[in-house]
Amino acid sequence: MSQPFLISASILSADFAHLGEQITALEEAGADRVHVDVMDGHFVPNITMGPFIIETCRRITSLPLDVHLMIEKPERYLEAFAKAGASLLSVHVETCPHLYRTLQEIHQLGCQSGVVLNPGTPAAAIQEVIPLVDLVLVMTVNPGFVGQVFLPQMMVKIAQVRRMLDEVNTKALLEVDGGINAATLPQAYQAGARVFITAQAIFKHPKGIQAGIDELRACLLLGKS
């Protein structure tokens, strides 16, 4: 395992009373991206953050802001999130009837574009838009809540998406989200993922943020695959 990988730290598990300090600690610990989960209580059964949090994060850090829109009609809010400072906006296949247009608009707003697959959505659903995306996110849990257990059945889909990306020789990254820790990261890496979203493995690590990042970095080197 010699290819590099990126850690996108989800602030869904951060202590919001000390958000600035925690994001600074992420940057110092070597996180590659800050991940922001936006939920509307309709598409997924939870309500979380809006553009204001993106704007706050942008003032705190220069790290890329990896924004995952788990919302209905995301096209209505793309401009607001882009103006707030998002680096990358990811939208779900399941919420975008005009997915091609939505991805084009994300690029026109100056952001990188990502497309997301829920566990029940087949990999083939993104075939036509692969040339438009900078990232494909395969959900490895049902979206909505932090702390869920990684679904091993998603390994097949991760591998399918990896093949799809390789076949067209795209530079688009393959990202996974849900139940990612030092035990599951090597498995997803073997299947082809190269960007790993994780929340509790970092923010809830008993020894702190730095130890959480270090453990994720080391899990491949230690041969835990």
C-alpha cells in the first residue's frame, strides 16, 4: 500500500463550544480536509449545519472545506454554500433529478464537485456524470447520524466505483463515509477508496485529536488490512 490517502475530518463530532480550537488542532495534527455534513431533516432524519458554519470554518482554517449536502433540492443552496467558502460541494444522486446541470453549476460557482451514492443506490447511477466530478462519495452507512457501524456490503460498491473511475482514466477521487476507523480504513483502501471521512475516530479518540489522526495514518503501515 504505497499510494497516499486523504483524511477528511467531519466536525459532526466536534465540540462546538470549542470549534475554533478543534479545527486548529485538526490542521496542526495533519488532517487534509474539514468535512461538513449538512442535513435538512427531510432527506435524512437529522438537522445539522448551514452556510453560517461554513463561513465560520473558513475564517478559522485554510484547509479545504469538503461540504456534503444531504438535503432536498440542493441546487437552491449551492450559491450560498459557495459564497460561504466551500471548496467542494457534494450532492446526492437521489436528490438531483437534473444531476448533470447541478454538477455543472457547482463548477461555475468555483467549487469542486462531488456526487454521492447512498447504500441502496447502485454504482451505475453515476456512470453518465463521472466526467463532471472531482470526487465520488460512497456512503458506508445510511446517512443521518454519526457513530453508525460500517456496512461491509459496501466493499463491493467501492470496488465497482474504483473500476469505473479507472476505466475512464479520471483524476476524480473516491471517498467513503461512515464507520471509518483504524480497523475499517485499510479495508476500504484495499477496495479502492483514497479519501476517508471520519468523525468519532478523531474527535472522540481517548487521547485526543492528534492521536486520532496519527492512528488513522499508521493503520496501513501497521498492516491492519
